[in-house]
Amino acid sequence: MNMNKEKIDELLKQFSGRIIDLCYEVVKEMENENFEEQVNSVNYFCETFGTMKSDKTLEISQYISDEMLENLKDLYGKFVDELLETALKKAYNMGMEQEEFYELLWGNVVKSDMFSKIEEKSFALYYIVIDRKIPYFLLEKGMRMDNDTFKKCREKNLEVIKKMRFILFNSFNQKTEEASIILDEIIGLESYEDQVVVLASILGILRQEQKRVYDAIREMVDEISE
């Protein structure tokens, strides 16, 4: 039986179990499809996953054990991440539409000797669909700026950036309150270039904080494991 949108909808609306086993079910259903049909199925599954609430009336069998999943992560996790990252960069540079992107991405999976077994293909789909960079969106090219120009613009707006940092780590009763203050600060800047540089600085602050928290969690986990 070939996959189709109705079948994927049925699975997503009813499945109970682990995501890895859901992906195995999808890949198993796709085995009789040609490549173009597989791309359409992967496209729809990735774009629809997480958008439907399941009533958990369909129990998905455990196809992949916890031990096997960990082994698959160790063997292929980094490789799938690299496949996805490479496909995303190429898609951005070439302005790929959604269908073209999934054709490139899934093509790299099925053409690789590393994913010859259904368990390996299922893991690849699983690692793709749970990635925060999926679903895919076609993006317009953003502004590029040389380092000297960025540095001068950042120095020019240093007080605003400091104020933004203060706002980000302050406490507000509502998110809309915080967001409106930040938005007003950005709108009030002199030029579009100033707005972009200040926003870039905000993103840098947030990602630095995210990494700090992640590193702290990893350190705690390592200590517990010892």
C-alpha cells in the first residue's frame, strides 16, 4: 500500500507510541513507492508532523528498541545532522521551493549506502522530523555586511544593545509587554542597517545564553554519570 496524505493524516491523528516507531511505520508504507512518491510523502509528513493532536487510538508497534535507537544515534546522528545542514544551506543559496528541498534531502538519504536498511532510513526520517529547522521555509536573501561596517554600526548603537540586554534579562508580567518595548526600541533606530545590527546582537546574546544553559546541563549529566 502506498502512502498518501490521508494515510499520513490518519497516523498523525491516531498514533500512540514513540516517534521513531511512527517514522518506521511511514518508511515501511513508502517502500512500494517510487522516488517521486517517497519525496511527496516525506514532504507532507515533515510539514504536517506536530500540527495535529492525536487521540492515541492507534497503538504503533515497537519496531526499534531503545538500545537500537541509541546505537543508531551514535552511528548516524551526526551524519544526518550534516546532511540536513548541507541541504538547508544549498536550498537557501539556490532559493529552493519546498518540493525541491525535500527532493534533495531525501535523495541524499536513499542514495547513501549508510541507509540501506529500513531501520536506518527510519532513523534518518526521525532525526530530520524532530529537528527544529524542520518544517522548511523558502527564505529571501538577507543582508550581508563586512566585519568593519558591522563593528562600526555596533559601536554606534552600543547603548541600545546594552539596554536590549537589560530588557531581555528583566522580568515582565506579560511577554507582549517585553516584546513591545523591544520592538519600539528597534523601530526607533535611525536606519534599517542599525536595526539589523542591533537585532543580530540580540540574537548573539540569546544564543550565548542558550549555550551556557546547555553546557551547564551537560556538565550536570556528566557528573551524575560518573
